Amino acid sequence: MRVIYPPRCLSCGDLVESDFGLCGGCWRDTPFIGGLVCDGCGAPLPGEEGTGGELCDDCMATPRPWSAGRAALLYRNNARRMILGLKHGDRQEIARPAALWMARAAAPLLTDDTLIAPIPLHWTRMLKRRFNQSALLAQHLARHTGHEQCPDLLLRRKRTVPLDGMNRQQRFGTLADAIIAHPHRIPRMTARRVLLVDDVLTSGATLSAAADACLAAGAAQVSVIALARVAKDA
């Protein structure tokens, strides 16, 4: 099978040694996050490893409803291309290795009772796109980590307009009350830790709305993991 279908780079299509991998050039062009990071959103911070709990300017200016957050990549260069391919190009095979990168970043957030759940799509967007990229990432993340997942823990009860081009205040206003807990799934999160999964963290408006919905439904604590974080220097 490898002779007929040799492994190819997820990004550029060049030959690679293993399935679901990146070639050397694409790996170097993929901005993985490492070192000291913001405890609230996972954005990289200057300096050496700290004692924990360091926050970036955004998280200090806008307190988050979740307890901690991480991201695997910066949203630029090859990371941006892969995420757009997953989200709009039907490149669903990207979700499997991407979730492995997320699992490494999310390791400090996971406990034995953590329930993994994706940011939901409105049903009209599901009809158009046919899949929820955040749900795919959550599914593979649960497989990589061995944790329980609930793909419909949350519902998006109103279709919001695209957030591109909006400022922070507009984003948060648009998402207000847009996401609620699924009434039949509330017992699954009651008094439990929930890890919310999204593809990109920009202002945090979507994840904030989802975290508020989980906490209102009785979750003990909420943390978040994004495949990529939009950073100010991106």
C-alpha cells in the first residue's frame, strides 16, 4: 500500500516518512507554541519558564470565565493554511495530527474526570459545511488522551454573523447568549471539569460564551484548548 499510496506531507503533498506528517520545510514553517505561555490563553510570553499563572496583556485586560487555556500553534504561516484547509477545504485528515499537537499542549489541563466538548456550530452552518471542525478535533483529542467526550454538550441557539473584522466589544456582544447547554446533557457535566475545544482563539468571545454556558449548567470548572491562537505579533 505504501508503494501505491506513499505518505505525503499534510501541507504541501511532498513525500514524507510516515502518514499524517509534515515535511521538513512545512514543519519549520509551522509555528508551534513552546516555552513560557499565558495561563489563560496559551499565547507565548517572553522570558524563561515561570512559576505558573502568568497572564498575557489580553487576559489581564479581559478576565476569562475559564480557569486556564492553551493553544498548540500560532495562527500564521503554515498553521493558518492548514486550519483554513480543515475548516473550508474539507481537509478532515488534518484533524488527527492536529489533535495530537493539542493533546500535548492540553496536558496540564487534563484530570481523570475531565469531559471534552467542542464549540458547537449552528445547524444551518452544519448543513452547509457538513461537519464541525471543532467536533472533529475534540473527537481525536479524546482518542489521543483517553478522556470522555460529548459532541453535543452545547448548542448554538442562534446563528451569529461572521466575527471577522469585528472589534473585541462587537465580538462579545454578538456571542452574548448564543450558546447554551444541551438540556439533555447537563447531568454529564454537573460538578465535573470540562475542556472546551475550538480551532482558533482570537478574542475569546466564543469560548467565553461556551464557558459561561457550562458554568451556568453546573460544571465545576472549565478550561479551553485551541488548535491555534491569534497573537498580536501574528
